[in-house]
Amino acid sequence: MSPHAHKQRTVRRSFAVGLPIALLAAIAVAGTAMGVPGHEGSEDGGQERAPRVVGSALLGDLPLGRFSNALLPGSVADDRGVDLGGIGSDIYPAGRKGEFWTVTDRGPNGQIKVDGKKRRAFPVPGFDPAIVKVRVVGDRVQVLKAIAITTQSGKAVTGLSNQASRDEAPYTYDAKTPLTYNPNGLDTEGIVRAADGTFWLADEYGPSLVHVSAHGKVLARHVPKGLKLQGADYPVVESLPGILLGRKTNRGFEGLAQLPGGDLVLAVQSPLSVPDTAAGEKSRNARLLRFSPKKRAVTAEYAYRFDAVDVVDPGEDDTSELKISSLVAVGRHGLLVQERTDRTFRLHRVTLPHGAGILGGAWDDPATSPSYEQLDDPSAGGVPLLRKSLVADFGKVAGVPGKIEGVALVGRDTLALINDNDFGMTDGPDAFDAQGRLVDSGIETTVTYVRLPRPLHG
């Protein structure tokens, strides 16, 4: 019996999925109750010495085709046995206790080698990234609402690659047949909801910052100067620094935070490939940007340096595994920054300084040599690095899943974490069986509550 068949038999029989409107509220499955989050004090009078998991909840199974076609009828002809997942790209409090906004990434995808070269496979090319509102109830994650992300004409943006000159070529599930590039495609990762009800999303392809209406229509996509994205069915604005064109493939914007005044802070997931790929692979120097929705412009750029990879993930020696996947605003000028590998992560706190930082200076000029990314000691090179302090090392916290990509603050001392389960997909030709059906990894989307040893004050 395949892992997927086993999962179907043991999980799906526990509940039924109803009609399109009802099914979104019906997705639930028993998890492991580990505590009841919510209060801001510790049980031992404030004497806790380490973070600890106090609750865990799982998202139940829902066929991806049924989910997608309820939002955009006819968008998915064959989901190849894939269930809804991938909503762990980010998590943002929705106002009520236990409720969150999440966003899927570009959809099921993986890499398969053909003739010795890796190809990017999209087994469900009609899938449309979606904003998903969830509620944590005990050990279950329920879907309350889903919003399809659409173009100006109401069509699916899809998650397909944008440009042949810049992005990986898209292929079918077996990596044998090329798919068509789509300039509308988004690889959505970060999400915040603005006071006016609209959403801001971080995208890895551009990289870009995407403004979306409350109903999911793309209002504007802010991209780096010089991207020259043609043919999109929504406004494309070249308002971001051109140096971002040097983003590593699949490592564009991922972390996104909203400050109390409405400004946004974005993190490039990995160091830029400036001046070349080799420099980016070895670098620990990342960039954060501050964007003003009122001015529709970047107002500051901050230099941030990762810890050594074996500090973040003991035993790992590949610096290119370092990533920033989540940012969380704390007070008016504070920010939590997640440094992670796929196995574990550490959370640091920084205070954003006044001024534009390195924006518009020599470090934004690709001709500068050595580049910011090539500096072994940026401070000695005159770069004003953000000063950081460690909040928690989650490699030392039992019960936290791997590949956490979303972090939210839900109380002065409590965090909600969500993992990216990659829609149950793995890389390689064994991701699908001989009939083209998914061999599920068995990894579930999980919301995990963690209580910190001390409150985070704004």
C-alpha cells in the first residue's frame, strides 16, 4: 500500500466534505493536543527557562481539485491525488483568537532530473495560489474562507514561471513535456492584511511585492527596476531597487511584516547572486527593505547578516541552506527575523533604525567590487548592519516540525508557527506512481503554538 493510500484510509474516513461553500469550513482532522495556548503568563510563575510547545493542530485532507474548482470552476482538470497544502508559506493574525490569514505558495512543484539536468515539474499547472483564512480549534485546523488570486480580468494568475530568460522552465508532472510560461504567475510566500482590508503578498519570482484587493484581484505588482515583465494582466510597477534582479532562483522575497504605521518590511530569502552565483552561495549577507504603501516606494534598505550555518543548524556545512522565511513586527520599530534551514530555525530581534540605510548607495550598484554579498566582515567594510539579539533557538525546542515558514505573535509571550508541507510532494521521479498519482510524503500542515520564557515587549 502506498503512503498516500494509507493516508486516505486512515484520515479521510473520519469526516465528509460537503458542497463548495460548506467544504471550506469542514476541513478538519484530529491532531495531537499538547496544551491550550492563550494566556500570557507561564504556569510556573514566570520561571520557564526555555520555549516550549503548548499546542498543536493539523489541517485535514481536501482534494486540491475540489478546493480549486470551488474557487475558480474548471481551473484544475486533474489534481493527481494532491490535497490542499502549502498554506504554510506565512501566517498572519486575523483578529479573532485562533484565526489566521495564510497563503499558499505557487502550488505543487518539484525537481526531477532528465538527462542529468534538474527540471521544475508542475503536476497541477492550473492551480491558482490562494489566500486562506483558517481557525485553530483544539487539535484541528479549519478552513473558514479561501480567496483566489486573480488578474484584472478575473482569471487565475497561476503559479507558473514568468520569464524564459530568468525563471526555471515549467514542465508537466513527469518533467517530460514543457509548459507555457505565464507572466501573471506568482510564487506567493508572505502575507499581511492592511487596515483597509486589502492584502500585501511577497513573491519569489520577481521578486515582487503584490497588492491584492479584499476579493483577490491583483491591484499592482511592484518589481525591480529593469525586470521588463511583459504581458501581465495587471499593473506592473518597477518601483524596487534594480539590484534585486540578482536574486537567486527561487529565493526572492519570502518574509513580510507590517509595522503599526502601515509600512511594510520585506526580506530577500537568501543573499543575492551579486556579482555571480558563487558569491551568493557563500554569502551570509542578506537584505531587508522597507516599503511605504502611501508613497508606493522603498524608503529604506537594511543590511542583515546571518549566523554561521552550523550555528543555526548544527552539523550543516552548506551556507546556501540559510534562508529568511518570516518577519514579525514587534512594536513600532521592532522586528523578529527568522533564520532557518529546512530542519530548524532561530529567531532574532532587531530594531529598525531611522534613515534609508544602504538604499541607493554603492551597495545597490552591481558594479561595486567587492559587492556587499562578498564581504566577510561587512561592518569593517563600512556597512551599517542591523544589530540583533537571539530570542529563541528552536532547534532546542521539542515538538516543532521542520520547514517552518510562517511565524505570528499571538500574545506577549506566545508564537504561532506554521510549516510548509509542500503539498505532500517530494523531489525526484518517485513523487508519483506509475499511474501519475501522488505518493504522499505524509507530512501534514501543522499550526504549532510555542510559549516563550519571557514576554516580547513592544
